[in-house]
Amino acid sequence: MTDLRISGNFAEVGIVPSTGPGSDDAMRAVVQAYRAFARREARGRSAAYEALAESVAGDAALAGFIASLPAGKRQPQLVFAAARYLLGTPPGIVQRILDSMTTTPAYVRNGRLDILAANQLGRALFSPILTSPARPANAARFLFLDPSAPQFYLDWERQAQDSVAILRSEAGRNPHDQALSGLIGELSTRSEIFRTWWAAHNVRFHRAGVKRFHHPVVGDLTLAYEALDLAADEGLRVSAYTAETGSASEDALNLLASWAATLDQAGSAAGQPGQAR
């Protein structure tokens, strides 16, 4: 598992103890319990919720924290969903679903456009974003702050405008998200184009269509895409891409898959993850 670190507070997702802000001890208890939850979830959802019940019953700090929440937000599932949001980790089953999509590039993002997880082909296709010096990996940060973005996204202006609209929409849904406010502030300060488009208050964006890429390894690709909300994990969305059968883009995607597999095998042999990650 990745290093689990809190990047905000529960207020960002609307969970605030009725007696005041959560203490450091309570927050640590949630993180520790979530680690156990995530490990069990990797073996199946039933076992995961058994672990959740055990954690609440056996951890006085966690049980006390949940008890201090407003009545409508005391369910352990909501607390763990909040922890997962703050820690930036999708549920283990989502990664397994992504990994099963072996011929389709796919990734999971949140409302801030952070890329949280991807399958092998998704990591390969979006390697320019995932390896960009503009960190952490965020589609909007890449689009506006990385000078290579217009070479990767051949329809850069449309993609960039969509990203502004998505962030604007997310800001309306979660006005107290400190990480989102920080991202918007960073982009507004460092990009005049973002600042201008942000002031336009556009909230219309595309959830399906066609995107054109120029990948540094396989060249040009034209891919259809669809963005799907994860019903059980509010705020997370899977984006999946596919090429038209028999097209040059399908050939390029197959070549990209071979490249990614080779890198992963080389990385495994060396005891390190492949560079396509």
C-alpha cells in the first residue's frame, strides 16, 4: 500500500465532531483503523466490513470519535469514506477492477482532478502526467503548468477549459475543500490563462467524447472515452479510453501495452516498479 497520510481535515468532507475539531489522537485512530480496513478490503468487501466492526468495537479513540459526530454522520462507513478521501486512496476493489481492464487505459480521479489510481495501460498512456515535475499528479496542474501539455493533448484548449469547468463545479459542491482551494490558488497565481477562464464561471464540461493525444513513445492516438461515477464512493470517477477497431490508434495502443508490459517486467526483475508507472 502507499504511504497513508492525511492531507486535510474531516471538515473538508462535511464530517466535524459535534464537540469541536477532531483531536490528533482521534485522527490517528481513524487512519490506523483504515489501514486495517483497506488490507481486509483487498480480500473482499465482506471481510472488510467485519474488520471495520472489529476496529470500532476494539478502539476506544475511534469509537469515541464516531460517537462525537452529529447523529446523521455516525455511521462507521461514512467516517472511513472520509478517511479514504483525505488519504487519497480509492477502495482496493476499484484497483482490482482497473487491473482487469487489460486492453483499456483507465484511471480513477477525484473532483480536484488528482489521479489516484490507474491500470497498467492507463499509467503508460498518461505517463507524461504521472512523471511530470508538476506534483502531485493532477490533470489540471499538468495542463496549465507543464510546458509539454499542449504537445501531449492535441486538443489542449478544450481539455484545459474542461478542467477549469470541472474544478468550478467541484468548488460549488465542496466550498470548504482546503486542498481544492489551494490548487485553484496555485493555478490562478501561476497561469494567466487559468485565471482568465476561472473568472468566466463556466461549469459545462464533457463526460464522453473523443480525445487526441501525442504520446512520446507511440505517437498520435485518437481515443473515445467515457467518465463513470463510482456510486459507492462519492466524488471518485473512472475514466476509460478505447480505440476504434482496426484503426491506427488501436495499433498504437497495442504497441503502448507491449511497451508498458516490458517496463513492468524489467522493473519487477530489478525489484522496482516499471517506469510506465
